[in-house]
Amino acid sequence: MATNANLLRRLSDRRLFLAAAVLFPLLVLAGYFRTYYFSAFFDVPALSNSLVHAHAIVMSLWVVYFVVQVALIRSKNIKLHMTMGMAGIVLAALVVIIGLATAYDSQLVRGSAPPGADPRVFFMIPVGDMALFVLFFAGAIYYRKRPAEHKTLMLMTAINFAAPAIARLPFIPPQYIVPCAFGISGGLAIVCLIWHSIKHRRVNKIFLAAVVLFIAFTPARMMFAQTQIWLGFVNWLAG
């Protein structure tokens, strides 16, 4: 009976991460379909500079990396999965460095932001996204010998990066970009946590902590972004 229960849990995990490996790239493709991947076929503004292009390439590579790692686990190619995990550290560093540089150029140099938003305040969004990514990915590396924690933290890196793609879906009203993006991605995180908890018949504390942090961090960072501490720091950073 115990063996059957463990098998069912493994199968449920396989379904959860297969769904993530399919949904994550589809969300990214849908979000950036018009503005990047197939922009040549639409009447959209050209990319601001090569930095934006570099950011798009690196982020696309991260999506591919996530999908490949899930596929390797499903095919039980654990050795190659672990080898690629080390390469993933380098890719993750590029994601953060280029991502922050692109956000700096977009919000603080060119003053780009959604309608009605202060670019200095909005700069907190990509900064916060990168901070959560570093935390989740570092946790996944730290717990690499504990499969449940490792896999769920890697899942949280995908959910974290799903928010910017959701914000760019064509049916999202510009004035509701932030609440829709983080509301939907937060809902996805809760659904995954509930699914994982039901199938394993217990709540994984690390997964729960990651989901709570992800959901609570959005309103907290937006409130902090409007303080004089943050605005003063951003003004200094912008020179």
C-alpha cells in the first residue's frame, strides 16, 4: 500500500510539472507574441535598443532551460539534469544582470512605465521580480538533494516570471496590468500548492513559505516603492 501511495504521489508530481513545462512557455509566447517573437508581422514599435533584445534572448533561454530540466527528470536522466543545473547558475546570473540593466534603462533612463505610473515606482516591479527569482533559485540549489523542495522552488521561479508575460497579454487593460498579472500568477501559485498538498497529504513548509512570500511581496513592494527611502535611492541611482 505504501509503495502504491508513493507511486501515485510521483505520478501527480509528474503531471504538475508537465503542466508547468507546457503552460509556462505558452504564457511567455502569448505575452510576447506581438511585441517580440512575431513583431515583424505586426505594426508595433521597434525595440528600444540591443539591451532589450539581449534580455529577451536570455529570458527565452531560461524558459527553454526550465522545460528541458523537467523533460530530463521525466526521462530519468538525472545525471544530465544535475550537470545542466550547474550551467543553470550561469544562466540565472545572466538573467538577473541583464534583466536589471534592461529595467534601469527602461524606467530610469527612458522613463517607460504603464499609463499613469511613475517610472521610479514601477522600477520596483522588475527589481522585485529579480529578487524573488534569486531567492527561489538559490533555495532550489540549496535543496537540490531534497526533491520536493527543489522541484517546488523551481516551479516558483516559473510562476514568478509568468507575471510579466501575463501583463503583456493583449486582453489585459493597461490600467490593470499590475493587479491582473500578479493576481493571476498568485492564483496559479495557490492552485499548485493545493494540488501538491492534496496529492502528498501534507503541506510542504518550504513550498508554503515560497507561495506566501510571493503573494505578500507584491503589495509590500508597491507600498515601499512609494516611500521617500525608495524614491531617494532611485533618484541617486539615476544620477
